[in-house]
Amino acid sequence: MIVFSIFCMISALIAFEGGIAVLRLNRRRSINIVYAVFAFNFVLCCILFNQYVTAPVKSISLIWNRILAFPGSLNAAFMLHFAILLVSKNEQLRQKWLLPFLYLPSFLIGLMWVLGRSIQDVYRTQWGWDNYSTPGNIWVNFSVILFIALCLASFLLVLYRFLRPFGERNKDQMRPIMFSLLMGTLGWFVSLTLFFSQNDLLHTLVSNLSFLIIVTPFTVGVRLAIARYHLMTLSPQRQAAELISGMNEPVFLVDMKGTVVFQNSFGGELAKKADLRDPYAICDLFICSETVQKELNAISAGKSRGDYMHVTTRDTEQMRTAYLLKLQGIKNETDEFIGALCILSEEKSLGDFQNRYGITPREIDVLFLSLSGFTNKEIARKLDISQRTVEHHHENIYNKLGIDNKIELYNIALKYRIISN
């Protein structure tokens, strides 16, 4: 019996620590709450199960067995509910009518268990108390089929998201959970096979350890995904939704590679004008993208928390707009940078500059790239024009501005806040 007690306590400690860890991450998200409830329910199961197996007399063991009914019958339903939220991009179970169908069968099994319709009695073995039910009991068969169906559904959902992840990090998060669910499901099939064994020792061991063999690997897999891949921490989408609500400027949230993962309606309009389609990088929106990417790299490396810079957006209609770009790094609860918030404030200076000197949109492109340190050859390659055309644009810019060197060009660009210092 000491084997069961040790196994129960280890499983309970793992689940309890995981539930506390999840609540500390973010109490408001549905997936965190569902997993925490599942974890604490499993802790309760482990404690009740230990009391049931090690009870001194039959009457007390039967009481603990009946109390164990409801929390024990709900474990698989909680696992499937968690898996549904885990693979959902918006992390919400929108079909609320699914909840009764998800939990009602398990609740019914628990009720029949309490009433003695499924587990009708207990008997003593050298390994503690074991369940007894009449052969072919319909409620026992129903509970076995339902538990297998719920475990398989959970595994298949996580497998689907692993094969079609939202991103590389999401795939890493799914891997330990997928393997732990597979291990638990295979353990259940082994348990069923040995359940019908004529060997009393194997029958008793499997009967008593079955739910621990199935659920414990799952709690370990989720805990590993939290610790190593930051599962269930604040997602960029949620963080963005909270920060940019009501803002009337173009705002984007990007991951540390620069890919836009969230944008408000004003940001979407800019992307549409630049003929950009999801998924796209924030740097694709600007003429001088290298400067923006350099700052993102600095944020990712922990060398910066963000900065201001002047940028000019691309536009298929060749209409240029200057913006002051504010980059602000965003961390999650584990103190890891999960992305950056990009806020654009329109600068009227570029239009004034173009109107005063008659600078064309293509000459603005050349001006930006030139002041960013690119050679004529590199500018030609980026703009898909000839090097001679680039030189011609330079001559036109210098003539219109009445200057003859790059230092004067740089000073004028600073004056009109076309570039950052």
C-alpha cells in the first residue's frame, strides 16, 4: 500500500505546483483558470484515492470511494476542455453550448458511481482496497468508453495543433503535451488489457493505478511546456488588445523577429496601402527598414527597451507619409521579451519638404536609402532601377535643394525631421 501512497503524493505535488504556477502567470485567461481547476481537482483525487486504498476497514473505504466519484469522473473532461482552449487561436470556447455536452456525461458517471450503480462494492487485497462491479456492467463500460474517447480527443487536438502550429514557439509548446497525452492514452489501453487478466495482482495494480498512470504524465507535460516554452504566459495578442484599445493612431504589435501579430484598424489601413498581406514584417512597411530591424534586435538582446525614430511608409500610390515611430519592448510574466509595441505619430514635415522643394516620391526613396549608408549600387538593387537612374535622382535632389554634398543633405533632412539623428 505504501507504493500507492507514494505515487499519489508525488502526483498531487506535481499537480498542485503546476496549478499555483499557472495562477501566478495570469488569472484572467480562461485556459489558465481551466487548467488550475483541473490541477486542484486532480490533487483532490490523489488525496481521496490514497484515503480509499489505505482505509483500515471496508465501510470507511467505501465512503472514500463514493466521495472520490465526482472529482475522479471529471478529470478527462477537464483535459479535453483544456486541449480545446489550447489549440484555439483566440483562447476562448465560443460555443458555450458545448460545455454541458463536455461535462454532463462525466457528471452522470460520477452520479451512478455514488449511487453504487457502477462501482458496487470494494474488497480487500494485499495492495489495498479494490473496486468491484458485476461483469458487463453498463455504467462501467460507458465510463471506460467515455474516458478513452475524451483522452483520444485531447491527444488528437494537440497533435493537430502540433502539425499545424501558429508559429515555431507554439509547436515547441505542443510537443511535450502531445507526447505526455500519448503516453497516458497508451497507458490506459495497457490498463484495459490487464484489467481482464486472470492474475489478481495485475488486476489490482491496474485498477488502482489506472487514473494516475493516465493523468500524471499529462500534468508533467504541461508543467514542462510552462517552464521551458512559457506556455500560458501572456500572449502578444492579448497584451496588444489591452494596450491599443481606443488609440486613434496606427499601432502594431510585432514579435522579436519583426512579424506583425496584431494591429489596430489604422495600422491595417497603412498595410493595405503598402499592399502588404498577413503575415508580414513591420519593416516591410517602411522605406528604411534596416534601422527598425536593428532596434528590434537590440530590444531582443536586452540592450534596449525601445526608442524613437523617424520613418517614412511605403505606398503603392507613391504617396509618402512621415511618421515618428515609437518602439517599446513588451515582456511577459517570466521577464522575457515577447515583442514590441510600434506606435506611429504622423509628421507633417515630409509633405512640407516635398512641397517646398518639389521632391518626388522616388527621390524620397533614394534620399532615405542614401542617408542610411547605402551605396548607389545597393540603392539600385533595392529599388529595382539602374545605377545610372540612382545617380540621376541624386543630381536632381542636390539641384532642387541647392546643395553640393551629403553633409548639407543630412542637415536639411534633420531640419525637416525626415530622419532621426
